[in-house]
Amino acid sequence: MKAIVQSGPESIDVVEQERPSIAADEVLIQVHSTGVCGSDAHAFHYEGGYEWVQLPRIMGHEYSGEIVEVGDDVDSLSLGDRVVEEPTQTCGTCFQCKSGQSNVCQNFSVKGMHRNGSYAEYTVGNPEKIHLVPDAVPLEHAAIAEPLSVAARTVLSQSNLKPGQTALVEGPGPIGTLVASIADSIGAKVLVSGLGQDEKYRLPLVEDLGIETVNLSESDLSEVTESFTDGIGFDVVFDSTGHRSGIELGVEQVRKGGEVIVVGLPGDASEIALSPVVRSEVSINTSYGSSWENFEQALNLLEEGVVDAEDIIDTSFEVTNPEEAFSAFFRSETSKPVFSFTELSDT
Ligand SMILES: [Zn+2]
Ligand SMILES: [Zn+2]
């Protein structure tokens, strides 16, 4: 089979490999479509806190596919099942796993980071982490189930956003766009903020989804907040910038008594003046990864057509030239590249 293997910083090759064999408690999945996550692009450069990823390894963790082999001990899945898989392997025995918080398992490992991933024609799946894709959802769209589950956790589990409330989403990357889509779908009044680099691709994509945007290199956010929220400030701010300035700005734009949900990894967040945050009783919460329930929510959102996967996924990149997708991602010239593995023939 063909696979995209990273062997060093900025060093990846499309290689021919043996098809993986499965254990009795595993399944083999023929990959249909597999998405590029911001974390894949960071891991490709091997910087920004991603220096721990395993080398060499097959990259990728966002994917959809079809089951082509079922281990002898697996009863829950069948040949031909259309599936997605949660990328995080959890231990099941730590305090968090036993308490229903397996997204913050103490002993987790991530597909395509700690171990071989989904940028391949075939991948080994763990039945306990596999979800069936509803018939109405094309596998190409199901490839975004994982980032959508992260966005579902952010909006539906970690925030208290309600219909009729106002929400600011900072950062129009893939997670920000999906967070905005879900917030919009529940009837909130949503504004997405971006920078100059986002004006070519990412902000127009959000506008195409029917969601308002503001370009911070042209407009003063405080003035926009004033008119968008009738001078009150946002009920909820979602920070998906992955930068500490997002939290600082979010705390300024949220209303007194509102909440800021941090979903990006802000790197070295230095001092945020906390006294005004306390005096305004602003809640700061975080969201990390997703749960089984969030994956099911994501698949339901796709099935109901609430999230416009067709518009959000970008299929213009070739699986044989993944570097192009990574560098376009860093230039903000795409949001969610999805590779198709169906056109590569097994040899
Ligand atoms: Zn991802
Ligand atoms: Zn655990």
C-alpha cells in the first residue's frame, strides 16, 4: 500500500509499504478520505511543541473509511461498515478514564503522532474508538468528524452559549470555522474575527457559510463589538487563535459575567491582568479534544446538514504532494484540506 511517512523535520515521502496486519481485537480500514489538521502541519515542521512526535511514522489522524478485515474477537463491527475513528487511544484505567473524562486520559496516545496514522491506503482501527457513519453522510464529508467533534465539545460541552446570545470566534482556522458553524446552528449571533492573512481564503469561507466576519487588520474590534452587541460585550468568546493574544483580546471583548473558552493551544501565555477578569466575574474555560458523545454529535450535525462540509473541505490538494497542503495551510490559503486515498490503487 502507499503511505505518507515522515522521517524527519520537513522530510516526508510517499512510500510503498506492507499492508498492516491486525490483532484479534482490531479491524483493518481502507482509508477513503483523510484531513490535514493544524497539528499535522506543525508536526511536519517539527517545531512549536511537536518535537516529541514519533519518527518515522505514517502521519494523519482525521479520516473516514471502510472496514475490510475484522479481527476474530471483534463482534461489534462488520466488513463493509463505513466508519470514522477517534484518534486518541486512552488507557481506560486512570482516574480520568474511569470518571468519564477520557479526553484528558493520563496515558493517552494519538494516531499519526505517537503511532502510525491515516495518511495511508489502510490503517489499523481500535473497535472501541470507532463510530459508524450515517448512510446520508458521504465518506468524504465524514473525514471532518474529528475536528467537528472538537468544535462540538467546545460549543456544546464546555460553553453555556444559548440561542439568541452573541458569540465572538477568534481565529478563522478549521476549528474556529467549525465552532462558528455550530454556534450559528444553535441560533447564536456569531462574529468571526481574523487577520490580514485570512482575507483571501478563510474569512470569505466563513462569509459563504452565512456568518459575519471582521478583519482586525482593517477594523477596530472594540468598535465592532460595541455595535454588534449593543454595547454589552459578547456573551461568549471562543479563542481558537492558538496565540496568547487571543485570550487577552477575548477577555477585553467579553461582557461582564460572560465566558471565554480557550480551544487553541496558546503557547507561552504570559501575564493576563486577572483583576479585571475577577471584577467582571468572567469565566475562563478550556476545551481539549473530544469525547465519544462529541463524535456522535459531530456525525449527527453532518447527517442533518447543519454544518456545510461541502463548503468547508478543500479537496484541491493531491495526496502525492502533501507538503503543498501543509504550506498552503500555514499561509492561511486553505482551511481544511482533505486528501482522497480512493484513487490510489493497492499494489
Ligand atoms: Zn485534528
Ligand atoms: Zn486513562
